[in-house]
Amino acid sequence: MGGLKGNSKWYWFFILQVLLVSNQVRAAKGINHGHEEKKGHIHGVHKECPLPKGQNDIVECALDFHPAVKRGLLRVESLDHLEEQASQIPNPTLSSRYVVGKESGQDTSELEANLSFTLELGAKRGSRTEYARARKSEAEATNLATKAEVKIATILNMHRLRQVLSEKKLLVEALSAFNKVIGQLKKLPRLSAEQIASLTLFEMALEETKINKSELFAKERKLEHYFHIATGHSVDEIIDFLPKSPDRWPTILKEGKLNSPKVTKLRSLADLAQSGVEIEKAKAWPNLRIGPSFAIEKDGRSENKMIGLNIQLPLPLFQVNGGGKAYARSELLRAQKSVILTLEEEGHERYEQQRVYESAVDILKETMKQSVVESKHKRVEKLYLRGVVSSSVLLESLKQKLSYLKSRNLRELTAIEALWSIRKYDGQIFKETL
């Protein structure tokens, strides 16, 4: 200590170095900690899509920012300039010829220049423009059909997420009940044969419930992944806005006017095929090239200047694009028949979906709701704790409650899917909300 006091400047230099090193270590830890936080999963990735304030906000967000919808919108945007390209006028062509030689010992030369303008006969430019518009309309109709599928998938996943969370809650309660009963049986000083059998059954049921809980966890993660991709939101950000189990089910008309987004898409393809027919008809007409010509001839000392007109017109002697027109007409016929076949198919599918919907709704109205089943199970649990009923009865009650909830959720999801499918076939999917 005395040595350090004798060399005070070295003492303070040593202290200063220690402080600097410690600050650097703390700074490095802070930087590393910051990097670790940045590596974490960030929810709400769509800055354009704010946090939802209602259940329909989730659906609208998916309709705007789902990757499939975005890809379709990019295709529509890329076709915005196609009409401008189709309406372009061909540039003029400049051709020239120059030859030089000798004739009778004298120098001779000849220069010729031609400027040609292309006149597209047969309304080629107009047919190209209509074809470009038809392609954009087809892209918009395709994106609309994609949006319809995204809306149905989002609504179904919202209901399914609510069901999964409800089933998960019941499984947690079942695990707690099993552990409680198993603990009570194990505390007994001596077990009878029936009690040993009951303990075994409850332990097996406990393990089965753990597996079911793991399966639900996987389903929840899959649903959360969907909403993260489609909306950028986590489950915690949308959990308060999930739709409740429907209490009232709308009445569906026996017959509807079929006008689904898929039919609209096929009709746009038929319009595109019709534009293709006009394109091929226009190709049967040749293009006229016409313009001024200028020539200079030199023969010794004499020079001649000439001006005139050049014309080029292909002669349709071998073909008038009969093959192209025939193929285009066959494509048009195929597109028109596709519309008719799809209308017939969707008419049958709508009828089947209506039957499925009405059957599922009737079952849901006739059977007990989850709250009623819960109250009945609570009564069985109280009777077991009083020793009035056996453990096998309690175990069967728990299994029946979970099995009933899964079956009812499946019927409910089937009815919801059928309802929105019917709305899609009727062309009402974008007019209806949750």
C-alpha cells in the first residue's frame, strides 16, 4: 500500500484503466443484448395494416395484405402499361442503296433512299388495344377470385382459433382435475382393487390429455402462422376480436343467382378469347408500307436527280391466317363452354352446400350448448367429491365433455364454411360481413 501511495500517478493510472475496461464490457453487453432483442420474432409486420379494432378489420387486413392477393395486385399493376404498348404506332423505316462502278471508262454511281411508313390495315392497333384491356380485366377478375378464397379462409381460421383456444382451456381444466384425483388416490394409505383400477384409468387419461394438448398447441401455432402471414398480427393482438359462436343462423334462399368470382373470372377469359379472335382476323390483312423515294445517278459529268414513291404490300396468295383464326375460335368456344359447365357445377355444389348448412344448423339448434354441458359436468364432479359416484363416472363425464365439444365445434365450422361458400356462389361474399 505504501508503494502505491509513493507512486500516486501510477495508482490513478491503474484505476482509470480498470474503469475504462469495465465500461467497455458493459457497453459490449448492452450491444449484444440489443442484437438478441432484434433477433426476436416481431409481430405486426404490415405497417400499412394497423392493429384491429373489430373482427371485420382482421378480414379487411387479410384482403389487402395476404401474399396471394399482393401477387395478384402486382400482376394487375404490371398490365397497366400493356394498353399503352398495344396502341403504339410503328416507327417509319429508312432504307438506302449506293453503288459505284465504271462504264465506257467513266465513273458512274447511283444513290437511292426510301422512307417507308407502315399503315396497319384491318384495325390491328384497335384489336391489340382491346386485347390489352381484356388481359387487365382478366387479371382483376383472377385477383377477385383469390380475394374470395382468402376471405373464406380467414373467417374459418378466426372461428377455428376461437374453438382451439376454448378446447385448450378445457384440456387445462381436465389436466388439473386428473392431477387432483390422482393426488387424492395416492394419498390413501391403502388402495382397494377398484381404487387401483381407477388410479390406472386416471393416469392413462392424464397421458392421453397431454397428447391432445400437444396436438392443440400445434394447431394453434399453425393458425397463428396464417394470421402472421396474412395480417402481420399475433394471436395476442387479435384474440379479443375473434368472432363468437353464432347464436343465430341466417336463412338461405333455396335458389340464388349464381355469380361467383370464379364465374366472373371465366367470363373475363371468354372476353379475352374473343379479343384473341379479333387479333387473328386483323392478322389476315397485310401491312401497307408507303413513303417517298429519292435517287441520284451520276454518269461521268452528268447528274440526274429523281424523286418518287415506294409502296410495299404483301400479297395474301398462300394463306389469310386461316389456322390462326381457327385456333382462336376454338379457344373462344372452349372458354364459353367453361363458363356454362362451371355454372352447372356450382349450381349443384350450391344445392349440396345448402343441404349441409341446414343439416348442421338443425343439429346445433337441437343439441346442448357448451355452457349447459359444463354445468352438467360440474354436477358430476361435485357428486364424485362427495363420494356418491365412482371415479369411472367422473372420468367418463370428462371424456364426454371434451368429445362433445370437439364434435360440436366441427359441426359449427362445417356450417360456417357452407354458409360462406353459398355466399360466394351467389356473388354476395364481399357484401356480407361477420
